[in-house]
Amino acid sequence: MGEMGLDRNARLAHRKIWAGLASGLAVTPLLWSFNQGWTTNVSAQYPAFNQFIAGVDFARLTSLAQAEVEVPDAQVYAIKSDQLTFGWITSNFTGQNLKVSGLRNGAYRLEWWDCTTGSVFSTILATVTDGALSAAIAPTPQEDLAFKLIPLK
């Protein structure tokens, strides 16, 4: 993904940055705006996103690959590495489970992030067995959410 025009649609800008991060495109969309009317609503999409990525040392992630993820009736995108798996879920995820395959067995911390506030709203301890994790998606009134799956040492 390269440049994107400013369409003044905050919801669309929100979806573009989160999908760009978690889909393996290697970069979030680069906003091309100059004097095209950067709005407060579009600007408001970035602080939560910045909070989510602030603790990720992308330069030190090893064995990066698209994660094998599934949420029935929802769109889900995720990236895995030896240090962290992170992703973004949108659409019909209420009452569903997140399933991630191809992981190392062991204990993990699963953080559910609010994509509007940029804060963790739920954390659980989870176990990966036979390379797979299945966990109930934390309830939220938002239309999307993000997650980080962090191996415990």
C-alpha cells in the first residue's frame, strides 16, 4: 500500500490504518494531503493507533509472517512473530472466538485493545496447545478491536 487520498471520511481512514498494520502490507497507508483539508475527525484516528504500536519494536521482530487467524463471520487480519502476534478484527465478532494457529506451545497474555481509545480493555492468560489458541473475544460496543498475543517467558 502506498499513498491514500484524504477522503475526509474518518471511519474509512480508521479502517485503512488498522487493516494496513495487520494485513502484512509492510506499511500503513501514507496519507497524501498537503492542502486537501486535513480534518480533526481524521486526525482523531491516529492517537489510539499510536498507543497500540508504541510498545512494538518492529525492527526486532523475527520470523514475521501472516498469522493463521479465524473469526467466523468477521474480518480478521494478523501478523505473527517470535516475540508477538497482533491483529485487528472488524464486522460481526460479538460472541465469537478468536482462533490462531501455527503458534509455539506455551503460556501467553492476550490483550484486547479498544481501537478508539488506544487502551487495553481486557487481558486474559491463555495457553497454546498443539500450536493453536482459541479464546472468546472480549465484549465491546465498538465496531472493531485489536489484540496482542504475547508469549510469557
